[in-house]
Amino acid sequence: MRFFVIATLSALAMALLSPAIHAADGPSVRDIVEFTNVVLPHAHDAEGMRRQTSPDGTRAFIVTRRANVAADVNHYEIVVLDLTAQRLAERRPAKPEVVYAFDAGMDNNAADPALAQVEWSDDRTLVFRAKIKDDIFQVYQLDLPTRAVVQLTSSATPVVSFAVSRDSKRLVYAAQVANPPMKEGAHSIVVGNQSFWSVMFGQQYLGSQSRKYRFYVQDVGAGQRPRPLGEAFFEGNSAIPVVSISPDGQWAALPKYERERTLAWSRQYPGLAERVKASGPAVYRDPLGYFSGTTSFTARRMTVWRLDDGHEQTIVDAPDDSEMAGGQFRLDRVWQRSGKSLVLAGTYLPADEYKSSAAAHVIEYWPATGAWKLIARLNGRLQSAVGVEGLVEIDDGGKRRQFRRTETDAWVEVAPVELASKSPWRMDVKEGLNEPPDVFAVGPQNQAVRLTTLNPQFDPKSWGTVTNYTWQDAKGRSWRGGLLAPNDAVPGKRLPLVIQSYGYYPENFFLDGPNSSVRGGKSAFPGRAFIREGVLTLVMSMSPVGHVGRDAADQLRLFNEGVRGAVDTLVKAGKVDPARVGIMGWSTTGEKVLNLVTFSDLPVRAATIADGDANTLFSYTLTYGRSDSTWAHKENLNHGLLNSANQANWVGADPSLNTTCVKTALRIETYGRLVKNNWDIYALLRRQYKPVEMVVFPGGTHVLATPSERMVSLQGNVDWFKFWLKDERRSALLLSSETPASLKAQYDAWQQMAELKRADDSRPRCTLKTLG
């Protein structure tokens, strides 16, 4: 069993089940969970689609994932699409061809799908990283004509990134290595600045350890063991290390994380200082490394390795301008001349030799000689660098720039043109708020030919229509979101409202969770499943248009004011019943929702916090040694370090020390085997006879992916808000583990909470200063 509900009070007799009153249309939770998603290209971006086109330009691939609720697996497919110019011009493309498929049961993280990083090796070969037969991540090769699959790696720990030479005879990969806190032969652990999660849960569980990685080179088919490149190293910048290999397989360009040099370099390079201040404050606050453990931000530079003998070479002894997390995955290495040289973008130059330390640069480097020359100075921070032989295109702080090699081997900047392709047709993923993603071929005159229909069951006429919605808060700031109303909503009839807070992207399809371009964060949010329940849904951005907030505390105030403005506007418009308002938060907005229901007098009747952050004393101590930026964030929200001089301020801002102020029925979801945030909130609210439920998913991750876990989370939230906002109960059994007795127990517990809430509502509200 992957989840359980924590409950300690005996249940009262359950009231008679009342049949739910459904709207005529709308998808079920199962419809939402089993929707087919495009996993690759990850962000549905143009460069991702270009890289998924075969070298000869005649084919392209996508990767799809579809949940199978009955079998509790996710089904993955690599689908090859026809880009043959003549067929497309005649509008008769070949049917999509599934060239490889498998089911993944151990697939609990939607942000790290079981089939990832698929690449063309040549026109007939794909290589990919996957968890086949629920094994750990390994690298595989797929021969398209024969459909033969060959495993290329046999790593003892998960492979996290890889790169293959053009002839597929050599690959370089990074793998996580075990780093248990208690070493072999020891009988105790000196904690030092290790995290609670690493010490208490990390002996056998890689996910809890202070993560370390190592690079390896593997000669395919040689019968030799992989050779390590250098020593194991700590994770940098909350992201896996991304590798690159030259086309001829002779060299690898690998990141090196310079923890010991970050402080000194930040004093030399202003751009790096900005990153350190924003993302790794302990570099300045804790230069001794006494309480901060592995810092959130570490300076990175690129090195080159000669793969025949494992010799490491410095390119330039200076950091690059990469950012945390997503910035580690950017494209910044472009091999030229089959590997004779490397274009490296986004690197600073040695400050003691060059006066231009304020800007990063693009350079060309020759590994065989160690020589390099300057191509260009960047005006902003590098976002990406891509190219073909003799042509490099960079995204310089959002501006597209191109450089072409001349006959004399000089580089000149030219007006950007489309990168060369062997086909006049290109793949494009088209979508809209009410149009799910599908793949089209786009021709030289921008004519479009549909290649896929991945979700033929979707119909906006029955699945509801999301419309852009704007409002203002009390201080006149503008907010935007998406409003999803039941199809049969009666004009003038006030409906219950649920606000889904994490983000809103009007150019992307909306189904359930935040409709961001990276398709993450689908935990807990039912989205369109609220339509059939007669519930109005507002998908809300985290900040007003043009305002990001001065700091974390200001962002929290803005959020509260935005929520209040949305509710007031919808109530004034006659759309919402002010007594039936609910809100949901996940991750960072979980913290915002917790503060809202604690300190705001806005009458929110029910709320859900899903794997949320928290600025509580319990969370503060729990995250010791894990992330210095997390500690700085909590201290900012609570007005400084917890000490005698600041104790009153902390007590006034810490939600766990003010739980008596909570009037909202609160559902808390927590994912994974670790003890996490909000255990204190749950325990204190239970002790105070407040309506609260905690649902723990021991096998889950921050972004739920296993079908059964998603069903429990999404259906549980539909049931939760129906009960509190509409006084309706479900009678049909919809979950695989559900029985009539367990469903009855659910409503027994909630009915008891309803009686406790009535008693609590009769007590005076807190007189604390409200936020927004």
C-alpha cells in the first residue's frame, strides 16, 4: 500500500450519504490521470524538436506517457513521425510508428520519467536512458530497422546523464554513487553539518544521502569495465551533472564544481556574486561551512578529458555563468570539426589576465593543443548555445545571436537565420489553453500538417473551457489567471470556488496541475475534474503582473493580497459564494497557503497543502545542513535569526506557533518516506480539535507519477472540497484499495471534523495582524 491517512480520534456516527449532484459534463479523475502526455520534447521548445529530428531530416521522434490505472503502471512509447517532404507536401504523411514501448511500475517521479534523454546516434539508431523492467536507469541503444535493443551500461547505481560518440562505440556517463553517512566499519555518525534526512534515512536510500556523482567512460562492445574519470564529487546547484562527448569519441567536456573557490571567485566576478547572493547565501553567511553543509550554489567551470587515458585539462581557469538547477541543463558546449575543437559559451575569463571579468564570453578551444581564442563577449547571461559545423547560435540573455566561421577560421557575427536542415519541414508541438499538445509538421510556407492525435477523447465542449481572467488587488496591482467554469453553470448562480495556486501560463494547455512548459507539479491539483462537481476553478499566478516582490516576506504579502482580490472580484461579479471558498498550494505555494489560512481573516473554508514548504521552527531545524538558501528564506519570512532579541518577531510570524488562529479545514499531503514539513502543524491542529487530515504517500516523490498515487491524491481532493464546499459525499468506489468500509470511514472522520469546525467557528477570531 503506497499511502495511508493519519487519524487518531475515534469516529462519530456517519450521517446518511447524500447522492452527489454532478454537472452533465466534465472528465473524471481517472480521465485526467490517464491522459496521454508528451514527455519529450520536454519543454515543447523549438531547439528540443530540432534535436529530435533525424540527421537526414526525414523523421522525428516524440516520447509519450500514458497511465494505466487498472495495472498501476505508466506506459511509455517512442513514436517516430514522418517528415518526408514529398509526403507532407501531398498531405499524406505515414502513420506514426511506435518503435519502442514498455510499462514502468517503479515510476514515481513525473519530473524524472522512466524514459528520458532520447537522442539520435545516426539515421537508424536511437540511444536513450531508461528504467527497463523497473531496473535502475541505464543507457540503451535501439536499432530502428530491427527494433533490437542493446543495453550499453551496467552501472551499479543510476545513470543520470550520458553522451555517445557518433559511431556509438564510446560513451561517457555520470552516475550517482553511494554516500552513506555511516561508513563501513563504523558504529556511529558524527553529524557535523550533514542533514537530518541524510543521517536518519540515508544509510541505504540514495535519495536521502548528500548526493555524490562520478563520471565514467565506456567502450561499447570491448568487454571492458567502465573507466572512472576523476573522483566522486558532491552535487552542485541542486542538479545532476550533464556530460558532453566529441563526435569522434576522443574527448569529453565535463563540469567541475569548485566549492572551495566559490567565495574567492564571487569577489572577482560580479555576475557570479549575484548568483551566490541569490542562491547560495551561506558562502558569505557561513564561510566556515559550520552549519550549511552542501551549499545551494557552487561555482562551476568546464574541463576537458582525454578519454583514451583519462587525462584532465583546464580550458580556462575561471567559472561559468550558469545558474542553479535548470541552468545546469542548458546547452553550452558545441563540438566543431568532429571534435577537433569545442565552442564553449557562457564562460568567464581568468580575472587576473583579462579586465572583462564583468561579462561571460564565447570561446573556441582546441583540446589537442590547449589553445583557445575569443569569439564574442556576452551582453547578458547565456541561456543556450547550439549549432552545426561552422555556425553557432546563442541565446544571450533572451537575444538571439549567430556567429559564422570564415574561410580564414575567424568568427564573425551575422544576422540570425534558421539553422541548416536537410528537410524544408520541421516538427512543431501545437497547443493552447483548451487544445492539448499534438505534433504537426510545418512546411517552408508555414503550412501545417497534423501528425498526431494523442487524445481523441478530449472535447472542450464536454471537458470545459478555460478563459483568461484578470483582476486587481486592493492596491491596484493587476493579476492574471485562468477561470474554469462548469459547462452548465447558470448565469447569476453563485458557485463554490477552488483556487489552484502555483502558476498560470495562457499559452499552454491546461488539464490539472500548473500548466507550465515543463509539465511538472501535477501533484494534488484536480483541475478539469472539478467541472463535473459544479465547482468554479481559478488557476492563479504566484505574483501580480510586473511585481515579483522585494524578498520572500514581500512575496508572501503579495500572494495574500492577490487571493483576497480574486475572491472579492468573483464575489462582486456574482460568480462565487463567499462562504464556499477553497484554496490549494503545492511546494512553495503550500507555504503561502499555510500562512494565508493562519494569518489572514479571509474566510477560506477548506484548503490543501501538498508537499508544501513551511517557515516553521520544526521545518527550520529539519532542513539544517540541507540547503543554505532554504534557511535564509525561512529567516527572511520570520524577520531574522531565531534568538532572544528576535524571539517575539519569530513567534508572531511562525504559523506553527499560531495554529489556534486557523479556521480552515486543512488537508495536508506529504510525499516520500522522509519526515517532512507540516507534521508539527498537523499534530498541533489535532491537539486543538481543529479539522485537519494528513495523507502520507511513502512511495511518492515531490511530483507524483504512479497512477494509484495520483488517483488517491486527485480524487481525495475532489472529495475533500465537495464535502466542505458543497456538503456532498461520494458513494461510488473509485480507488483500487477502496472498500465500502474505508469510504464510510473517510466520511465518518470528516463528519467528525465538521462538528469540530462548527465548535471552532463559534470562538472569536485571533486578533493578530493579518497578511493582506
